[in-house]
Amino acid sequence: MATKFVQGLTLCVIATSMFSVCMANKDWSMPSNYSDWWSRFGNRHQNKTQQQPRNIIVGGSEHWHFGYNYTSWAFKNGPFYLNDTLVFKYDAPNATSFPHSVYLFPNFWSFLNCDVKSAKMVANSTQGVGEGFHFVLKKWQPYFFACGERNGFHCNNGLMKFAVMPMLRPFGPWP
Ligand SMILES: *[C@@H]1O[C@H](CO)[C@@H](O)[C@H](O)[C@H]1NC(C)=O
Ligand SMILES: *[C@@H]1O[C@H](CO)[C@@H](O)[C@H](O)[C@H]1NC(C)=O
Ligand SMILES: *[C@@H]1O[C@H](CO)[C@@H](O)[C@H](O)[C@H]1NC(C)=O
Ligand SMILES: *[C@@H]1O[C@H](CO)[C@@H](O)[C@H](O)[C@H]1NC(C)=O
Ligand SMILES: *[C@@H]1O[C@H](CO)[C@@H](O)[C@H](O)[C@H]1NC(C)=O
Ligand SMILES: *[C@@H]1O[C@H](CO)[C@@H](O)[C@H](O)[C@H]1NC(C)=O
């Protein structure tokens, strides 16, 4: 496609001036390995499906429970993008199980210290049932999530906390 070629050429010229990578190929208008080349310049090869906001179940099949390492989960399952939806799934409390909830900390320090008193409840103990509680990452800001139960015990000892910084999709929504 002509436009793609021009875009490619422009990128190549920019890249040449910055890293001198294109000169490696004598016929410098086109790189020899496309998949390698595209992946270096912002995953342009991603298809439409991958560009759509995703629904991500927090904890995957583990859902939202005491004792699972959500920091590790977020690290392995990131990056998350703007408009992605986090889905928190947890059962309503009964006689033998403890309640869970979803709180949002205002800053990193309260997150670090599991200071749930300064946090805001975004989902109570019954909102995680069924389809779960849906939280859309609408803003380009860090989000600090935790379970607010038992005055921070679930957050501290239960590892029920994680931080997310949604990223901008490299080239915006696919036209
Ligand atoms: C092109 O680069 C990709 C990623 O580095 C690599 O997996 C692939 O084998 C390369 N293809 C060719 C034909 O060299
Ligand atoms: C787009 O990506 C998704 C997820 O990786 C994959 O399932 C699908 O087959 C891809 N579609 C095309 C047209 O490449
Ligand atoms: C949870 O996972 C993180 C990241 O992998 C790790 O640094 C941390 O030590 C883990 N915490 C526990 C209590 O295992
Ligand atoms: C996110 O969704 C809102 C509302 O649907 C839309 O206006 C906005 O452009 C979207 N942002 C991104 C980065 O996709
Ligand atoms: C209470 O909830 C737990 C966890 O969701 C479940 O495994 C258990 O069967 C429930 N117990 C009763 C008595 O409903
Ligand atoms: C949780 O919130 C829902 C929806 O706002 C409400 O209907 C329900 O009564 C609340 N449950 C508790 C235990 O506060």
C-alpha cells in the first residue's frame, strides 16, 4: 500500500537519523525482516482484536481471594491499557467465609502501608458475585487497589493489593 510505504519511509528516515539502523540494508527503503522491524516501532502489526479494550479477570482463575500474590499477578498480566476493564470476582460472605471488597487508595504511601482508612470503597462485599465487579481504567493515572477488609489485614497479610498504571495504546484505536 502506498501510504504504508510512505509511513515506513518516514519512520525509516527518522530512525536513520537517530540510530543509523536503516543503512545496514543497501536498498535502504525497506527493511529485510518486517516482523522484527514493526515490533521495534510500536507493535503496528497488532490486529484489531488486540487493539480493543479487554476485560481482565483479576487473579485469573484464582479470582479475588486471601493469600494470592496480586502484585505478582499484575506484573505478569500487564501492561494494562486505558479503557481496559478489571473484573473482581468474589463470593458473598457466609457463615464460614470472610468478606472481601475492593478499595482504591488515594496515593502510593497509603497503598504501601495498607492504610484502608484513607481509601475509598468502590465495591462492597456482595458486588463481586456472579459476573463480578467491573472497574474501567478510564484515566491515565496510577490506580492502587486492595481488599479493605479487617482493617488492612487482607491487604497486608493476604497480599490482596496491586497497582496499575494504564498505558496509552501506541497508535490509538485501529481505524
Ligand atoms: C524476523 O525477526 C523475528 C523477531 O526477531 C524472528 O522471530 C524471525 O525469525 C525473523 N525472520 C526472518 C525471516 O529472519
Ligand atoms: C488477532 O489477534 C487475536 C488475538 O491474538 C487472534 O486470536 C486473531 O486470530 C487475530 N486475527 C487476525 C486476523 O490476525
Ligand atoms: C509477591 O510477588 C512479588 C513480585 O513477584 C514479590 O516481589 C513478592 O516478594 C511476593 N510476595 C510474597 C509475600 O511472596
Ligand atoms: C475510552 O472510552 C471513552 C468512552 O467510551 C472514549 O471517549 C475514549 O476515547 C476511550 N479512550 C481510549 C484511549 O480508547
Ligand atoms: C461459604 O463460602 C465458601 C467460599 O465461597 C464456600 O466454599 C462454602 O461452600 C460456603 N459455605 C456455605 C455453608 O455456604
Ligand atoms: C452493596 O452494594 C449494592 C449496590 O450498591 C447494594 O445493593 C447492597 O445492599 C450492598 N451490600 C452491602 C452488604 O452493603
